[in-house]
Amino acid sequence: MTNATRSLQFDIKVDHQLAPQHRVSARYSRSHATNNVPTVFGNDDTGDGVVFLTNVQNTALDWNWTVSPTVVLTSRLGVDRAFAPGHANNFPDPVKFGFPSVLDQANGIERMPAFLMDSPWTSLFSQCCPDTDFAHTLYGYSSMLSWVKGRHRMKFGGEQRLFFNNFRQPPYPTGYFHFAQDITEQIPFNFDITQGNSFADLLLGFGDYGGISVYPAVANKSKETSFYFQDDWKITPRLAVNLGLRYEWSTPYSERFNRVQFSDFNADSGIHVDGLPLVPGTLKGLTKFAGSNERHVPIDRNNWVPRLGFAYQLTPNTVVRAGAGVYYGMSVATNFQYAGTAFRKDGNIYFSKEGTQTKFASLANPFPSGLPAPQGTRYGAQAMRAFPTRTIWGRPKLEMPKFISGISGYNACCHGRLQFPSITLPIAALTCLGADTPVLATGTSFPRRCGGSSQPPISMER
């Protein structure tokens, strides 16, 4: 058996009428899954062994309060928790085979390093990232007040989501060694396919390159907040208009230990390099680290979201609908799986510093100069100078992605059957109230004929 998967899930829901005006609903769900792939020595074509565990729990509590026959308050609290680690399945401890203990100590993980071979030989333990620690917790809470007043059905609401993410996945956490056939060519690196053998390189303990990644775990937090107002206005018995305005913003992620860095591409570094005619004066660009007063990039607070829709009943059997709105997607700074570049290190293994003339590193001592360590904050604003920072954002605020969407169509009732031909323009996260959407029990519903509705097609809720 090459793969064993087992999963279990259950859901519980309880509804209770506390009083004529108060009703609560509670739901709890739990999912448990395991995936076990055995390690088969020399069977790298199907992947090395790995064990995955996935436990997901979520719960939600709803409270509906009928304040009056025309006013209803609905509130919700939800929690989602996921725990999904993965680890190499019974990889041998490299120390028992003569490798230095520094490989295990780099990330606190005991597993054999990867041996990457050129064809026709099979690589061993070549999966880079089976060792993963992952968990997240999501809190969400919202309230909405629905008020029916004459020809208006209005909604006022707000919601917020708090996202906590814990993650660690160091690639090749105990290192990797690459063995190419050109090392044992008569003239190394001559790229003569008739000479050399990567297995011979392995026997000699002389590869062409290698490395190790030293990555810490991260603990991120981000937040989404929004408020909205919506009015479904029944102008005439045949015409209904939907007007809405939503305001929202995304609080970019921060890290528990402030292991975040930003790039200021316009800052003066104070460094002048002679011989760069295209770069007059000093070089631009500095690193700025997160601190107690500045833990994330600036917040984009200019996200006003208007929406408009209408429904018009042409005949007793035909309703025309159309709607348009502005929508914002989630900020790209909601989460990031790794610490800033200065807090992690991708170290290289140099088997030779002189093009194979003399040997430097070996399998028994891959880091003669010591295990490469992250810079951290020791160099201040000059951190990672002359190194790729791979910082995906700088100090300017990150605007949330914006979409302008529209929808149109009509409902026609023919011979007792309802059909929905429609034309839809590009849409992002659009919520439509269709013909089968239930209305508030205390509200005044729009007239329905043969399943059709003059309900406008736009909603301000997520």
C-alpha cells in the first residue's frame, strides 16, 4: 500500500426559541483526516514518505432578536480553528550515518538530507518541504439591523474578522547535496555527456552545489473590518431599487516577534560606488524593521463601496433586473508564511572554492566556516545590503484590489416553469438575491408571480 488516507467529520446544530422575540442557533463542526505515505528506499519517483494530519473545528452562534414587527437584529459569532502539521515519514537520523549534528540543529528537525542526483540515478529523500507546522485561528463577528419602514427595507450592519496564522516550512531543513556528472568528467564542468557519473560524485563525496535553509516559525495576525448600509426601496408596485454603501479596510499582518522588514526604495543609503555612471550620487534603498509603533505597512482607508440595482416587472410573468457595484478584494498583506529575509537564511554548501581544484566542504563537514545564520537586525538599515531581500512590499500603503462589477438579466415564466437566461459582466465576490431568496418574516416581501420576483439583485453583505 502506497498511501493510506482516513477522514472523519461530524456536524451538530441546535436551534432554540428562548422567547417569542428571541431565537438562537448554534452549530459545531469537526473534521479529522490523516494521510500516511510510507518511505520506500530508492522509490523517489513516487515521492518520499510523509505523514499529514488535519484537524479542523469551527463553531458559530446566531442570535435573532425581533425588536418589533418591523425591526430585527441579527448577530453572529464564529470561530474556526485548523491544525495541520506534516512531517517526513521515518526518515533516518543523519547523525547515525556519520553526518554532523549541525544538520539536525539548524531547524530542530531530524531527517536525512536530500541527495539530488542527475539521470539515470534516483534521488533520495528529495522532497524539500514535507516538514510543515501549520495552524490558524479565525474569529468572526457581525451584527445587522433590518428595519422595514413604509416602502423601504433598510439594513445597517458591520463585521470584523481576526486572523491568526502560525506557520513554519523550512525547505530542505537538514540540507541538500547535488551531484552532477560533470564533476567526474575528465575536465570538470566540460559538459561532455559521454563522461562523468553523478553516482561516482556521491561515492567521492564531491558534489557541485548544496545548501540548507534556516527558517523560524512565524505567528501573524491580520484584521478585516467593514460597515454597510442598504435600502431596498419599493418605488412602485412594479419597480424596486436597491441602494447601498459599504466602507471597509484591511489591517495588514503583523508578526508576534516583529520579524518583519520593509524596503524604503527612496531612502538615501549614504553609500557611493565609483564606476556607476548610471547611478549618480549615493545608492538608494534602506531596510526598516517593524517596531512597537510601526508593526505593519500603512492601512488603506479609502475603500468606499457604492452599489446600485433595480428590478422592474414588465408583465405579470417577466421581471428585468440589473445591478452594478464596486468591490474590493482582500489585501495581499493579509498573511505571509515566512519571516522577513533578514530573519531567515538560505545557506550554500561550497564543495570547492576553486572550481574543483581543491576540496572545501564534504558530507562529513558541509559547513567548514560554520552554519550560516540569519543577519537579524544587527546591520540596522543596511541589512541585506547586496543581497536579494525578497521583501514583497515597501512602506507605501498597499491598496486593496478593486473591481467594478455588473449583472443583468430577466426572469420569464412560461407554461408554469421558471427560466433564468442572463448576461453577466466580470464579477468579484458578488452576492445576488435571486427569485428563491427568502425575505424577513417581519418584512414586506416583494410581489412574486410564478416564482419570479422584483427583488433588486445587489446586496451589501459579504
